[in-house]
Amino acid sequence: MGAVLEEQYEICFARSGEEALAMVQAFSPDLILLDIVMPGMDGYAVCRHLKQDPDLSQVPVIFTTGLNHTDDEVQGFAVGAVDYVTKPIQPIALRSRVRNHIELKRMRDQFADLAMTDPLTGLGNRRMLEQLMPSEIRRLARQGEWLSFVMIDVDCFKQFNDEYGHPEGDRCLRVVATTLVETLSRSHDVCLRYGGEEFACILPETDASGALHIAEQMRQRIEDLAIPNKASTVRPLVTVSLGIASGICGTESTPDRWIAAADEALYQAKHFGRNKVFMSCCPQSAAADPIPISRQDSSL
């Protein structure tokens, strides 16, 4: 099978079910060819594990086996396989089936990307946030790593729209989105449009001090754009307020708790005058109080 497919695809091999489960976590494959009869964990068990993992459940699985009883095929489909190839392998048929399922997955991925992209700014949308946050929290919890989550709100944006009109408001949001993304230096940091004039950033493996530094850079760069907003009650410019939730991920962490903590910090930033950054450390702790850091007071 490797010889049949290696000219068109990058192939990774696992020699047991346990090794396969570890490998798919590391390599995120587009397609899995899975034997049924293996030492230890059989193919059915491996497929069930894959389908129970939210991060891997959409990866198509083709069973490849010498078993050719109808009951075996039915069981394969029942545990989540998309196709079934019997041995001895016919190279033309194998290439065709793999090509078809790879193409189907690419089409599904494209549709999923469109559904999770904000058409105005080109950033991911709230649906993407709902997809990314649980998987990032699970990954970081396994490693006992930090996660920082930032909520950003454009100050007095309703007044901006009333003063300059919605087309100018749309242009303003696009510029703000571009500036926020340019502030992020790492490929795995993600900026999304949360809704309306609100944005969100997921900062994996970023501790509290790192998140504060990034958030303050964002606040300053938006202010430095000097986009006029004479209707603002803060400054006659477009500014943003930011709220951060930052802590070490634990198994009890949930996206709702991180979002609620960042949202509370954002509320405090707006309550105390806007154009500021506030932090709520360790969202697992109900006793954590927001910590302000602002242009006027940059000390903790």
C-alpha cells in the first residue's frame, strides 16, 4: 500500500493500534488506512477511539483487511469507517478510493472554513472560537501549560457609526482586525472576530506577563493609527479596551469560564474609563480579581 500511494501522498506507518493513536495525535492525517486484525488493540477499537476524540472524529477511516464476511463490513461501518478495502489490494482501486475520500475531506474542510470565517474582516468567527477553544484547553491541560484569552472591544463604536456612517465603520473594523493580527508574532496565536465590534485572541502557552505585554501593544497600536472618532467619550480617536483571562489550564477548565473571566475583565476596563487593559488571573479561581494595566498606569 505504501508503494502504491507514496508518489502522491506523504505516508506515515504505525505497527499497532496503540502506536496509531499516538501517531494521529502528532501528525493530524487527512486519511487513515486501518487494518482490522492487529496485535493487541484491533482496528475496530482504534476506530472507536478516533471517533470519540473531537479533534480526530472527522478524519476518514478506510478499513483494509483480509476479512471478507458481510458482518465484518457492517461492523466496520458501524464504528465509523467510510470505506472498506479487502486484501489482496488492487492498486487502481486503492488509489481511486483514497483519492475520492481525500477530495471529499478537502471539500468538507473548505466548507467548514467558509462557515467559520467572518466575511468582513477575513478572521475566524465565533463558530471557529467554539471549535478551537475546547481543543486548545484539552491540549494545554495535558501539558499543564498556560493559556491566555483576550477580549477586545472598540470603544464608542456605535457613536462612530452614527457620526461617520456604516461603510466607514466597516473600514475601521477591517483596519483594527489587521492591526490586531499584525501584533501577534507566533503562528499558533489566533485572532477572531467575536461579534460586532468585539474581537478575541487565543494565546496558547502565554503566561500572564506575556499576555499583558501583547494586549498593551494592541491597545497602543490601535491608538497610534489615529483614526478620527470625534464622537468618542475617551479620546477623539478610535481606541480599544481589552480584558484578559490568564492561567494554567487544568482538567476542570472550560471555554465558558475563560470567556466569562475575560469578559469580566473587559467590563472593568470599560467601567474604569476605556482604552485600558484589565486582567483576570487564573479563571479556575472564583476569587481572582481583575488586575488593571493601562496607558496611564503600566505597573501591576
